[in-house]
Amino acid sequence: MNRSSFVIRAILLGFLFLTGCSNTDSSSSDPVKTETPDSQDASADAESLKDPQVATTEKAPTKEEIVEAHLKAMGGVDVLKTIQTVVKVSAMQTQDATGSAEGKVTETFDLVADLGRIDLDLGTYQESKGWRKQQGWKQTSAEPLRALTAEELALDKIGMPISAVYSVFDAFGIDAFLPPSRARLNGQDCIKLNFMGSPMDIIINDQTKLIQAFQIADFMRITFSDYRDVQGVMMAYKTKVEIKPSNQTLIIEVESIEINSKLDAAKLEKPGN
């Protein structure tokens, strides 16, 4: 089986880092677009295509309004800023044309010290990788310990478990976003939000104001569901990744999340240190 499917979540989320913060200029005075059945969801799956995709002339909120509403729905900026450590353990299933596999993924993040580690265990294949600031490492059951490239490190770190909207807003401010537009996904009214220069759509549920999906037309969709309150912060407990060109599907279901627990620093260090 293609081992890249096991880490596709981090690779796909890396689009937010690699293309979402370019030097492309944006203007908040750009007209808000109204989504049409053809343009608003080019990468919809078969189930989505059964839903009525009705164009609407209702004006979308401004980027300031939707970002503020999303951050409030997540728990509020003040609460988000209190997150210092996160430990997340999930069950994972992956399937593509060559077969399927299942196992566990453990993600450990020290957001203050900029330390992280991700461990995958899929039976016949294991993978561990981590970083301290801008220095990263990786080893697998088929590959000896080596340094992460700058691109690999960026891809892994963007998967850190705080809202991507919050992360970009906190780092770059409201100017990092383009004017939003209205859309529908799986029968739900949504708001489509984009970052500067990014091909990725951020789909925010219009009712809950939480992120419902990331998608790149004709390439992939990452859907988030089963949001739960974890110490005042809303976190998705289920993630479904669908890759159209390779017909891959990855399901990640969280089993436990710990926020601001005391971490064993030694377990986050590079092996051999």
C-alpha cells in the first residue's frame, strides 16, 4: 500500500501554509460572489451532488464578521490563547485501490515551546516524527532516522490542533483573508472563506460557524464532524479525507484529547538525544 496515504492529513493541511500566505494582494472592497450550482462545489462527492444546490442572492457576511463569529464559536480568542499543550489519540482507517489498513495515531504538541511529535502505528508499518522550532526529524519502520526538510516540517506543523482560521488570523490578521461567499455542502448552508493565493476553500457551517470542510476542486476534500467541547474549546472528533485522483479515503476518529496536561519533555526529543 502507498504509505503516503497514512500521512495525507498533514500533507493536505500543508496547502494552508504553502499557498495560503503568499504575497498576493487582496482587497476587502472586492464584490462578494454568489455561488452557482456549477461553481460552488466542483469537488462534491456523489452524496453531495444529490442535494439541491440552489444559488442565492443573499449577501454573505464580511470576512470580519465570519472570522469573529467562527472564533467565538470555537470558544473565543481569550480561551484559544490559553491552549499550551494538546495530546490527541485517534483511531485511523485508510483505504485506496491497493487495500486498506487501520491503526493508531498519537499527536503531542507543546504550542508554547514549539515542540511536537506524531506517532503512527499501523501494524506492519510505524512512523514517528517531531520537531523543536525549525528543526525536525523522522524515522519509520522502513527508513532510518533523518532530518525533516523545511517543506516537510511546514506540512507537519500546519496540522497542529487549533482552528486554521484562528492560526492565520493570529499570525497575519484579517488581511490574510479574501471576501467570503455563500455555498452549500451536503445540504447545509455554509460560508466559503479563502486565504490569499490559496486554492483551498474553507467551508464554515452557517449555523454553527465551525469549519465543516477544507476542499480543493477536483482534488480533495477534508470533512470535519462530531464537534465536542473540550475545556471550553470546540474540537472535531471525526475527520474524513477524500482524495479524488488516487481514490483514497482516510477516516480519523479521536479517542481522547487532553489540553494543558503536563508533558514528558523527554518523549518529545529527537531519538538519541
